[in-house]
Amino acid sequence: MTEKIAETLAALTTEQKASLTSGADFWTTKAVGDVPSVMLTDGPHGLRKQAGDSDHLGLNDSVPATCFPPAAAIGSTFDPALAERIGTALGVESAIEDVAVILGPGINLKRSPLCGRNFEYMSEDPILSGVMGAGLVRGIQSQGVGASLKHFAANNQEDDRMRVSADIDPRPLRELYLRSFERVVKDAQPWTVMCSYNRINGVYASEDPWLLTQVLRDDWGFEGLVVSDWGAVNDRVAGLVAGLDLEMPGGGGETDAEIVAAVSSGALAESVLDVAAGRAVDLVRKAQARPSVTGPLDVDAHHALAREAAARSIVLLKNDGVLPLATDAKLAVIGEFARTPRFQGGGSSHINPTRVDTALDAFREIAGERVAFAAGFAFDGADAQALRAEAAAVASAADVAVVFLGLTEAEESEGFDRTHIDLPVVQLELLDAVIAANPNVVVVLSNGAVVALPFADRVPAIAEAWLLGQAGGSATVDVLTGAVNPSARLAETIPRRLEDTPAYGSFPGSFGHVRYGEGLFVGYRWYDQRNMAVTYPFGHGLSYTSFEYGAPVASVLETGDVSVRVPVTNTGDRDGREVVQVYVGRAESAVERAPRELKAFASVEIAAGASEDVKLTVRREDLAYWDIRVDRWIVEGGAYLVEIGASSRDLRGSASVDVAGDEVRMPLTMNSSVGELLAHPVVGPIVQAQLAGVQELSDGAADAGIMSDDNMAKMMASFPIGRLAGFPGMGVNRAQVAQLIALGNAD
């Protein structure tokens, strides 16, 4: 706490300090003394600021703002520099509207494709989520506006989200679900972190001192303010003690009174209140330091950025040569989404866009009379047969049929989870009819989370267009016509069926608990560990050009980080952008690991015929696993396989690198195994010499055909040393074992 903030607090009463720790209404903090009120309002892919006064539910119409592509799309760019540019634009629009904090980005992992809020999250991978999230935060805060990193933590479903306990073992919790947050906090220092609704291993996130103080502040060095998700507070005093600084929205003064009463009774030290109130004052002072911005907003420039970002977000899943569309092709544009786009998710992030482009208008603008349109289906399923017949007729008269399929807000949204990953039957039946009429089909998908693609081998081209924001219609046509060369990659695996997914059978849990039984194997880690077929793998995405990889070289830097270099050549006739991905694995590991994990990536623009020497860095800390024996990060020493690829399953080259490990010396006990003692540098040789009886037993078992020497050795390696003394002929007693243990521990 700075001296100036301490002076501010010294002039306030206990009641006034308590008032600083809760909102005045749905979107603003209280003005107390010389500390003015500031506004926090929804993002994360556009500004959702209510027009006029705040209502009690925050549902009034919002001011017009640029709707950028949501996180599901932006994550697919694998480009933190682009994310930072979008963040800067969000900061500009927030500053013009005098918003102190925009609520985003959201970086929770996509544990299951069923989560209704997946459109608002980046990826199934923590490194990708963290790097992209840090880019957004840097951009937002470059404009003197605070970001709010959310939802901390393990908010991976909508079902019972206000109460459910995410029951997660320490390794997956640290290595997956917290790792993305750690990256953003350490790299970008968001002004605020928003705690989630749910419980984690039985404790509400809003009142968990381990999460909000020990991990967030002590381990990661977070310097900002922790704000509750709206309505996440269960026990305000317990939350304050745990490290929850600001409750939103306001509790009508009731929770402020609870804090004051706790201070008065001695149940709560006033110094705890001072810390939270001081952080609230610090947030206000940061917002006050921003120069006044009045606008006007450059609507056209921000729309152009939204269009660029949307085009960069489209993943070309398949292309048998039909794309880019020929300039003279007769086109059948089919599907209501082409005329009435779904460009953002449903719920609290719903933006009032400054304008909306449609793919149908964009096609007509460049192709004119060569474009024929048929709705093909209605969102409510009405007149299905007639609309399907009309679409088939239009398709039969065209050179290429571009079919827009997807999910409506009724099928995926904040507030509920899906129960399946299928497209609506009426749309699949439409596609069947179009293929029968004209097999030259391009499918364009509009969805916030992955859908099953049973038609993947029946159509020549598929574009995963996610939810693309207000300029998505024009951006889609840019990609389909070749004005933009696609470069996006899947930030989440597309499985063949729901039953193949990692959380199937344990999602969304029951009776207030959901067990994360898949452990470390989330997303591609799950499929790769099982060598399981998928429709399209993590990191996959095609281009209109081709790239050739040279031999990668990996080396350890003085910092302990791993430097990776690989030459990449654009061997096609179009300029393009390649996403170079670095996966690291360790076959001979003492702990469970996925076969490979994404540890670094780069989106690199390469001109036709040119080569680029791509340099990437794998941070040493990202090689570490969480050692549950000592409750800290450990880098395992030895050889690591560094694989370079265009996806998690399109690996173009590899290199091996030896990494120095962190020493972990566990104290020896009577329950330490024979193998653990043998591996000990001091007592190991002594144990080897003293266990002559083990060899005699092993020889006898081998001679009798009971067990081979090798199998006996494996069995004895896990035998507790203290119990070995009870076996006749072992040549060791408990006193000797105790001496060995004391000797080893003294060392």
C-alpha cells in the first residue's frame, strides 16, 4: 500500500472503508470521501455499457460498440499480436465511454465441448489460452483501462455454476486449469481478476484463501484487485479474509454492515479491511490517471479491424480444390445464417454492434447476378420440406453450393450447457439434399463450440467460421474468394462423437459435485494418449499455399529456457501465414504425462517462394510438473523430445534436448521402497551390498520357475524397506534399516 493510499484510508471511518468493498449498483463502485465512483462493465469481445442509468439486473440496452470476434474465434488465430491490437481497440472504446474496467478476457479451459460458454473461452490448451489472454490484457491496459481476467477458476460448465464443486486433483489443477491464469498474471498484470461462482474441491472461489491469496498473490505476484463475479459472494466476511476485495454488484449495504460488525466484534481485524479498501482506492486512482478521452470513435477503422480479425479466425478444415471460389463461378448461397448471421454468443457478453455485415450481401457485392440464395431452413424448423426443396433446386443450377450451417442461441448460450454436439437435424437433412443436387459443396459453420461433422468425407470443403463478430459476413467471403489466405488453426479438437471426449460420463456431475476424472488428459492430450481417431486434430488448419519445414534445432539457453529454430519455406504461389507449433514430450518420465504438449507457437507471414528462420522459445517453467510430494513445480532432468508441426498430429520434424532437472530429495522412512533406497546416492551402495538374501530368494524363485530374476527385481523394488526386515534370510534387521534411514536423511 502506498503512502498516499494509506493517507486516504486514514481519513475514512470503518463504515466508509467497508463501503469501498462493494458496488453502488450493478455496474459502478461507491463514491466515498474523495474517492470517486468508477464503472466496471461487460466485455470481453466488445464493450457492453448500458445506455442511461444502470438497472438492477444490468439488462438495459447498451451503447453501440464494435463487436469483435469472440474468444473461440480469436484463439484460433494463434496470434497474440493480433489479440493485443483488438485489446487496444477495446481499451479505446472503453476510455471513450469512461469505463474503468472491461470485464474480460475469459480464459477458462474447454474441458468439454458441451459447456455453454465455450464461445467466450480460448482453447483446450493452457499455454495457448494464457498467451492469447495476455495479449488482450496488454492491449486493453495500454489505453489506461483495466482488464478483468476471468473466471478464476475452474469455471468449466454452466450447469449448477453458482454452486457446483469442481473436484480436481492437484496436478491437473496446477498444470492445466490454473496455468493459463498464471501466464496472464505474470506477463500482463491485469488490474483485476474476477473470481468464479463455483467451488473448487469444496470451497467457494470467492472465499478461498489458498486460491485468492496463496496462489494468486504469494505464488504469482498479482498486484491488483480481486472482484467477484456478479452474485458470486457466499460469505462476505470470509471472502474478505480470503482476499476478495470488491463484491459486485452491491449488496444494498447489508454486506458492508456485516464487515463493520465483524470489525466491531473483533472477529475481523481492521487491517484486513484496510488491505481490501486500499486495493479499491488503487483501482480508482489508476482509472483517474487515464487522460480524458471524448471520441468520437473511428467506427470504420474498428470495423476494418474486426473484419481482419474475423478473416484471420476462420479455420479451413478441408479443401479438395473447390476453394478459393472461381471468379466466374455461379454460386448458390444456402442457409439462413448467410442472411441472418449469428456473430456472437448469448448472455452477458451480448454487444450492440455498430453495424453487421452478412455473407449474402458480401457475395452479392462481388458476384452480383451470379449469386442465387435459398434460406434452406428456418431457425424454428418451420416449412422444412419446402425450404429444402427450394435449396436443392437452387444448388442444382449453380457451379458451387456454399451452405451455411450452425447453432442458434437457443442451442448454445451462457446459462446452460449442451447435451450433444450435433447440428440440428433440419440442417443435416438440408445438406443431404444439396449434396444430392450438386456435390460441389462448401460448408461454412457458425458455432461457438465444436460440432460433430458426420459429413466430413462427403463434401469437398469445410470452413469452421465460429462466431466472427460484426464483420464476420464480409470476412467469410474474403476467405472463400481468396482475398484473404486462411491461416487459422483449431484451438480445440473436433471429435468424431461426444462419447470420445475426455469428460464424457462425468460432465456435468451430480449432487453439487463434478469429478474431473480425466485428470491431466484434457483435449488433444486425451486423444493422443489413447491414439484415438478424431475428425480434425488440435492445431489443424489449411491454407491456399503450402509450407515446407526444414530440420529443427533445439538448445538450452543460459536462462534454462529452450530455444527452438526451424526454417519454413512457402512453396506455393500465394503469400501466406503459417502457424508453427512446438510440442514437447518426455517418454521416460517418473510421472504421468501426455505424449506431447504445446509449449510454444508462432504465426509467421511468409511470401510466396520465401523462407523464414522461425525462432521460438519454450520457457523452462512450462516444462515443469506439479510434484504432489513437495507441493512445488519440478523440472524433471533428462532428454526431452521437441517436435515441430503444423498441428498436434502433423509433425514435420523433431530434435532432442537435455534439460537439467530440479533436485527433489525425499526423506527416507520405514515405508520407503527398496528401489528408493537403492537410488539414494549415499545409502544405495550399502543397501545393494546388504541385500544378498534378496538375490538368493530371486535365484531360488527363478530355478523353481516361479518368477524370473527381472520380475523379482521389479517386485522387490516396490517393497517397503521396513517390512523386509521381517523376512528370514534377508540379511537385514530393523535396527540396521533405521541406521540406513538416519544416514540417508543426515546427508
